[in-house]
Amino acid sequence: MSPILLQGGAAAAISLLFGLFALIVHLAIIVWIYSDAQGRSDQPAFLWAIVAFLAPLLGLVLYFIIGRNR
């Protein structure tokens, strides 16, 4: 096999792993914010989950600043 094909395959594999990792982190942020907001927020938890879905890092920061009451 050509070294160029091996390099492309390795790059694709690394890209796939990075994408899967980013997806898992994104879903974990949504689930954590939803479960935490059920007990610590006056606003509905599903709204915070929607914010986290649309903008995960910004949603996490906003939740820490204005979403938690206790």
C-alpha cells in the first residue's frame, strides 16, 4: 500500500475519534445540565437542556452563572 493512503486513513481515524469524543462530551453536558437543573434551578430543566444543546459551552457557562439557585 502507498504511504499516502495510510496517512489518509490515519487522519480519518483520528478525525472520527475526535468527532465521537466531541459528541460524547456534548451529550454529557446536556444530560448533566438537565439532571442538575431539576434540583437546583427555578427555571424548567428542559429549557436549560435546549440551551446546552444549541450552544454547549456557552450554555454550561450561562447555567453556572444564572441557572443555579442553591
